[in-house]
Amino acid sequence: MYSFGNLRNLEVNTNEKLPAGVENKNFFCRGEDSLSEEGKKLLSILPKEKGWIGSYIYNYQGCWTSPRFLQGVIACQQQFQAEDSDIILVTNPKSGTTWLKSLLFAIMNRVKHPIFEPNHPLLVKNPHVLVPSLERTFYVDGQVPDLSTFTSPRLLATHVPFASLPKSTSSQIYTNFIEEMFDLFCEGLSLHGPFWNHVLDYWKQSIEKPNKILFCMYEEIKEKPKIQLKHLVEFLECPFSIEEENCGVMDEILRMCNFENLSNLQVNINGKLPTGERNKLFFRKGEIGDWKNYFTTEMSDKLNHIIEEKFQESELKFSYV
């Protein structure tokens, strides 16, 4: 009665919703039964802990992940062949991924898809479709896609920590459980966490390889979008021409890719990804400091202490208020 397969196929979990409007089926991703035999054997020996919504997460190469995405990570490590021209966006979940995907797509495709065209792909497709994830789209469930036909430079994304990259290369519906999830986060038990390891590893790599890795923060882009966008195109070696600047291309990219515009497009209100997730779930508020509406004073103090402790030996500074 309580098996994953049985619960997932119940009518209430197939077609009904929570009072907040979230579809029940969103809580039933594929379970361990969908794993390959190799994946099941690996899970049996990996450290595991209870995840944020009841299922288990597993520690693989120092990173916590779900069974399904673990198989995607392994398949990606074994099969993905990076190219020098690849552009790979690496983020923590819920840290501005959708926005950055839209900006990258608009920047890198502004010749093929002029930003002023009425049927620009960003107006009719979700950014996660246009800049797909390695472990969550291409290699999920252990698939082996053929990426050789993709036009160069390939725009790709991942949440995978640096240590797990292929060698060739939170509050609206869980309010009742926020304190429990907060404690798990503080213990490092979050998908693709610990958060601080994920951030520090890429930050250190950006110092060592400044021509290969650009490290940026959501808050910096939010506060100074034009400056950060210019920084981004210069890093990608595709700076705006004088003609583009005079024609307002940069301003139009920022307008098209801003939170209000993307979140109000029909494709993002009513559409779904091929994997079944509703596009609107990728758009929350797009604000800095909204955490203050949910954290207690004790939670805020605890998080500040953790950030100070984990990042004190680096020059990395956070501005999240």
C-alpha cells in the first residue's frame, strides 16, 4: 500500500492538488525502482539521510543528491565529452538559474534570433528548454544522448559540484516544514550540497582559471544588471558592438529576460517541461532578502554564524539582505 509505485499511481496523487495549488504528482519523482542495477548497488553503499520532503538523499563524492539525479550525474561523468567552446552554467538550485539561462541564450543567439523579433524563442519557450541541464535533462535516468549535432558553442547547465564534473570538462509550499528544512540545510543536507562546498569550490576555480570560469552572484546581477551583463559578454568574448548599444540591444535583453516579463508569459504560466514540471514553478518572486519574511531571529543568527564560519578563510563576501 505504501510503496512508491502504489502511492504515485493513486488518483489523488495523479490528478489532484494541494490547497496552495501545487499538483500532488510533483512530489512523486521516479523512485529507486527506476535505477539501473549498477545504480541500485551504488545506493546500497552510499551514506544517506532524510531529504527535505521525506525521500532519502545520498552522498556521492561529497555531494548530496536524489537517486534519480545520481544516475544522471554518473551517466554524465561517464559519457559527456566537453568541447573547448562549451558554455556551461553552474548554479545552486533556486539561485537565479532561470534568469541566467535566459540572459545567456539571448546573448549568445542575438545574431540568429535578434532580440527585437516578435517570435523570439524566449517568448514561446521556457529558458530550461533552451538551455538544458546535463544531469537533469540529457543524462537523467542514465540516458546517453548524442550531443555532437548541437551547434557550437553549446549552451548547457548543471547543478553538479566541481568535484563531480565530468573529467573532460524553497518556501511557498513547504512553509509548515521550513524549520526542519532549515536545520537540514545547516547540516549540509540539501540537494547538491553542502551549499558552502559547492560555492567555494567554484569560487576557488574561478580564481585559478579566470579565463575559463566566471563566478557571479544573483544579488550583484540584480543590483547592477547593465554592469554585470557587460562583464558577462566580455567574458564570453562576444561584447556588444557600438551599433548594438546605440540600438538598445542590451536594454532589450534585460527587459525581455527580467522576472516580471518571463513569469507573465503564457508559456511560463501554463506550460510544462518535457519532464512534466510546470514552468511556473521556476518563478518565485525574484527578490533579494525575501528570506526575512520566513526566518526567525534565531534562524537568521544561526545562518549568519555558519556563513561566517564556512567562508572566513576566503575573500568571498555575501550580500543577501
